[in-house]
Amino acid sequence: MTPNSESLQSILDETFYSFDRVLQEHEPQLKSQEVGIVQSVYSGIATVSGLPHVKVDELISFPGDLLGIAFNLDADKVGVILLDDSEHIEAGNKVHRTGRVMDVPVGEGLLGRVVNPVGIPLDNGEEIDAEERRSIEQEAPAIMDRAPVKVPLQTGLKVIDALIPIGRGQRELIVGDRQTGKTAIAIDTILNQKDQDVICVYCAIGQRASAVAKSIESLRSKGAMEYTFVVVSAGENPPGLKYITPYAATTMAEYFMRQGKDVLIVYDDLTRHAWAYR
């Protein structure tokens, strides 16, 4: 044998020895996985059987990387809220449990951005630079643990600030017929928070794309996007996506609250959220 062939033989021997050692040390383990079958699909809801240990609000994986949320748990079937279009899902499809609940990205990287309820950018920008991900279902702090409402939130509208002042930490419902200026009041309030050390969140639920684009352009032109981000589920989105929109926006906003900042969040509007919920 030549020196080159001996060197090659040595390399092969060492390689095969390493393979043998890895195979001897490897202990194969069997892992069970629940596989469900889609029984029916209707209006953004899929009925699935074969997931006896699924947990409420657990994410279910459908073919094509589509997701749904386990919502209605019966003895022999599960009602799953679809977060994507149901046109690609049909009876007989196999589904799997993911072992996790619906979560969204949170962090300073959200400021100035427009995202959908699952945190996907809608402004043609880069992916959100998230500091962490948090579940959209969070336990609310006890009443006695909440700070008292004692600092006013100036809306910039003298009539509201004088007659029915809104405090930081308070909820306020804007009631009115169509085209009476409800959204205009909300947008003006966000614009008035400039230099007030308040983070703003505009949550658009089931709105027309043109109306949302107009609101976003108004915020951009006035420089409000520096301290604001927008969470959007358009009118053509599946009901499941509209359903989780306010929960996702609230979770994103609570990140800043836990950093000691005041946060103004606008839900526009909850009527459409109720329609999606029904």
C-alpha cells in the first residue's frame, strides 16, 4: 500500500468507528402523537375528532401550515376556530396538536409598525424584532393590585376633557351611529398623546382596508407612529382572526404597561368583534 492509500484507510476506519460508537450510544424512544381527523368545515369553524387530550385554547396544526384554536371541547369532537382561510381545508384532513397556545411577539420593535393579530407585518417591513412571545390569554391582576385612576388622559377635545374627563387606567365606550365621527375622536386622542409619554395602540377589527389605510396615513403624517403601532384584521379576514384581534393587541400593549408606561389602546370596533364571535 502507498502512503496515500494508508492515510485514506485510516480516515475511513476512524469514520466508521465514530458511526459505530454513536449507534451504540443512541437509545431510540417511541413518542406517541395524537392525530385528529377533520369531520366538517363551516364558516371558519372546523369540527375535529380523534384528539381526546387536547386542551382548551391549544393551537391545532392543519395541512399547509394552517392553524386553529381548540375552542369547544366535547366528549367525542372538538370545535376549532380557524385562523386562516378554510378553502384549503376539507373533511378527512389530518390535524395534529402543537402543545402550545396562541401567542404573539411583544417588545419595543412593535412601535411604528402595522401587524396582523399573529404578529405578521403588513407594512412591507422586516419581521418584528420581538423581545419575547406571550400568550394572548393572560390572567388579569386583582382589583386591589391595580393602581387607582387619578391622572387624566387628555383627548385634546375640550368638550370631552371638561364634561366627561377620562382617567389613565379607565375604560370609555364611544357610542354613535355610523359616520358620526367615532373613529375621528379615537384618532384625535392618539394624535394628542405626542410628548405625553403614552404608548398608543390602534386595533382595527373587521374594518375596510381603505378606512384603515386612511387612519394609518393620518397617524404617519402627524408623526404619531413614533409612539404608536397598529394591529389590523381586515373585513375579508376569517372570523377566527377577527376574534383574537383585541386579545392580541391587548397582550402587545400589556408588555409596555409592565415596563411602567401608560398605554392607550383603541378598539375599532367591538361591534364587528361581536359579529365574529357569534
